[in-house]
Amino acid sequence: MTIKLIKSLIGCKADQIATAHALGLKKIGDCTTQPDNAQTQGKVAKISHLVEVVK
């Protein structure tokens, strides 16, 4: 699955920022490819309002 950060991390809770960084997303427009498993889906669910997912 490809994950793209589409909204800023400014003003987000610390755990949401940490989750985005764990996925390799730091700036708006950053994209990363992650395996489609339960761990990744949980991380995406936590920051679903900040990212766009393409499976």
C-alpha cells in the first residue's frame, strides 16, 4: 500500500506525529510504500484524517 501525507502535522497530538514519522512521513507530499498488514492498517487508522492511501 502507498501512503501519502496530505495534511500538516502541526497542531497534531504527539502520538499522531510519532505514528506519521514511524511510517516515514515528515512533510506534506511525502509518500511511502508499506506492507499491507494489520500493523500498518492500525497506524493508518490512527492518522487517517492526515493521509491518503492507495492499495
